[in-house]
Amino acid sequence: MSQSTATLRRPPSISYSEKVQSAARSWTFLTNHAHVLIAISRDPELRQRDISELVGITEGAVQRILHELEEDGYVARERIGRRNRYSVLAGQPLRHPLEAGHTIEEIIDTVNRGTVAPS
């Protein structure tokens, strides 16, 4: 193979889940709890497996986070057949003193601005 042929090859494409996993290995400004809330706000029908892939964490971590969010009043769970439907209780206050006076809704609205919700 000639040198020119090697330079014309396209790099292998990276799937969306690989990009998410790569991003998950480095630090982010928002916590996994925030990422789970944002995912649910965009699509309440997501399965825990789907949330796991989007956020880049294990299904067990998603289960733990959803349990904590539900227990503390940030998420409501509705059982529909064999599946759960999650709703974000967006009026809840942020937990850290630095964010006192702000709500989950403000974070979600800011992050989701310009994002098209699934139909």
C-alpha cells in the first residue's frame, strides 16, 4: 500500500455510546444525578438500561440514583404494566447552599433549551 493510499483512509467512526463513555471517563460540570434527571426530562419513557447508556454509568448506578431521587422527592415513578415511567418534580430546590433559591427546573430548562423532545 502506498503512502498516499494510507493518508486517504477515513478514521473509524465513533458511535454515540462510545462518545458518551469517553466523556464519562473525564470530569463534567454536572453530576450523574443531574444527568439522570435531564435524561428523564427529555424522555420519561426511558428504561434504566437506556438511561445507563446515555449517562455512561452502570444500570446499578442508575437504579441507585433513581431510588435516591425518588426517596428525596425529585422524581415520581409510575408503574405502567411491566415498565416504569419517571417524572421529574421540577419545582424542587437544589440541595447545596451555593444554589439556594434555585430549582431543578432552572437547570433542566437551561440544559434542554433548544433540544427537541422525542415525539
